[in-house]
Amino acid sequence: MMLQKLDAMRALLARFPLSVILLAGRIGVGATFFKAGLLKYNSWEFTVKLFEDEYRVPLLDPAVAARMAMIQELTIPILLFLGLGTRIATVPLLGMIAVIQTFVYPNAYNDHLVWGSILVLVLTRGPGVFSLDYLIGRAATKRSGDVPSFAATPK
């Protein structure tokens, strides 16, 4: 009797739409990076100083690294929010996480694992039905009759 109730509960939970989880993940990770980009923009001199003294990203001038980070953090999250070019948008953020984890904050793996896991989920499963990618894929499918690979996202 108890196993049947557990199975019924598991089956009910399994029906929860993956697209809702994907949307929440896109918004959560995107908001984290977007806020960091706004902070860099609003306190530019302090940001460059951080890149000079604390972050010390190798091979790049601190001002160049700061500008690259700020631009990525202010643009890529918008793509995540909209679900536009979503799978491609995850790649630079995963790269940023790898650089931050390796060179800047190696002890912050808890945050980096969460952000990275969400981005890998979006990369491998797509943005879900609450995205412009999905709408574009549906429109392309209606015109051609074929199912484009980027449109094959879970409901």
C-alpha cells in the first residue's frame, strides 16, 4: 500500500513540466550574471581595480578583461531570459564560470556547480516551450514540414 502511494507520488511529480524548470533556471542564472554586469557598469573604476588586484585573469589586460566580462554579463542573460539562441548563449557563460572557478575563486565551487549544472541542463535539453527558440522552431516546422533539431525541446 505504501509503495503504491510512493509510486503514485513519483508519477505525479514526474508530470511537472520540464519547461518550467528550464525557464526558472534560465532566469535564475541569467539574473545572477546580469546583476554582476550592472555592478561592473555602475562602478567601472572599482571594477577595473578588482580585475587588477583580486581577479588577475591571466593573459588579458585587466581593463580588457573587465570590459569583456561586463559586456557578456549584460548581453547574454537577455538571450537566456528571452530563450533566443539559448543553447549557444550558455557556452560563454560556462566558459566564464570555468575561468572564475580556476583563476579567481577556486573555493566558490558550490555556486559554480549550481550555475554550471543549470546551464548544462539548458545546453543539453534546450530552453523549453517558454522561449523564442521554441516559437521560431514551430514557425519553421509549419513552413517546411520538417522538425528542426533546435525545436525539439521538452514540454
